[in-house]
Amino acid sequence: SGINAEIFPDNLGYQVFRDDRKTGQGGGVLTAISKRLLSQEQPDLKTDCNISWAKISIKGVKDIYLATFYKPHENDLESLTELNSALEKLPKNCIKWILGDFNLPDIEWPNETVKESCRFKDLYNGFLDNLINHNLQQMVTLPTRNDNILDLFLTNNPAQVHTTKTLPALGTSDHDIVFHEINIKLGRPLQTKRKINQYKKADWAKFKGDLQTFGIDFCNKTFSDSNNAWNSFKNELNRLSSMHIP
């Protein structure tokens, strides 16, 4: 995505988070999340690489931290180091989705081994070690550009990933589209805390005394209708309950 590429108008119904390239061609990432989901940008996770972070919150589900990442060159160690720095900032109890073009053609997936012909074995092995350290599994097993798997999907919850497949490239892109279908099982929603009165510990003597005093005033008042009378009586009961019943 380029800095002036306004390709997602508001009426499409997406919340857009982006880290645009500033000059030239290549790079720039964009994440579009349906406005039906509660999502927030996560600037504290932004590090010195081409990446965009967002958090998706769904009731009954652990927070989902979604990153869109681009590494411009195969031997770009700095981008991988910055990605690892961001991963170390994530909460321990969360779901992680990291997607993007990693430009790492010399990994045999899903065996997670480096090809013998690889020119940058230390970089590749370091990347694979970080996957283990962050409990991440790579889900794409089909080529995404020519015969290479360059576009990856890393997650710490692979059981949620129901389908992963490639689709024909969009426009002039030389990468196939990678489609993922993810099943999220909704947990039990958190119950709202409510007050439970301890009636055995209530000061009933004071409650009755105050209610009798109110009753005298109540009988001497004139109300415009029965609803106003009922609301007056109900509000006084609630007030006395909060005073005399713990």
C-alpha cells in the first residue's frame, strides 16, 4: 500500500489499519477488519519494520492480535529481529495471527527444515527457532509465488484454522491470494457482577421505623396518578434497602 492509496472508503464497512510505504515501489501493508467486529490499532506493538498490528475483541474469546507483515528481501535480518521484538510484547494469554510476505523460499513446509541450497542458513534457522519460542505454527503449505511459499500464516492456535488454500492473483500481483477459513468457538460470556443482599444481617428494626415515618408522609401526599405514587414508594424501598440491608 502506498501513502496516498485510499482504496478503502468508509462505506465498505471495514476498519482499516495500515503501514504504508513512503517512497518507491514494493512494500506497504494494510489490514481491513469488518466493522461488525470490535477492533483497535495497537501502536505499542509497532516496531521498525513494515508491519501493522490490530487487536480483535470477541465476547467469550481470548483477544486476537493480528499482524500484517512484509519483509522486502530474503536476507533481511533486521525485519525479522523487529518482528520478534513485537512478538515478545504480546500478552501471554492471547491468540496470535501473523500474516504476510516473508520472502523465505528455502523452508520446506510443513517439515520446517531449511533447504541444503539455502544461502542464509543462520537467518532461516533463527526464524524457525523464534517460531518455536513463540509457540507459532505456519499454516500455508501451497506455493504462493511460482513454486515458492513466500506468504505465510503464523498462529499459536492451529486447531482454529479450518481451511487454507490459494486463489488466483489479484490484478497485476505476482503472488497468489491466500485464503484462510477460521472457526472460532465462542466461550461462555463473562457474567456481569451483581449484588446479593444478606437479609439475615439486615437491621429490620430501623428499616420498619423509617418505613413507618415514610408511610405517614406518603399518605398525606397527593399524586397526579398511580404511577407516580408507585414510583415514590418503590424508590423509598430501594433507598431503605441500601441503607439497612448489607
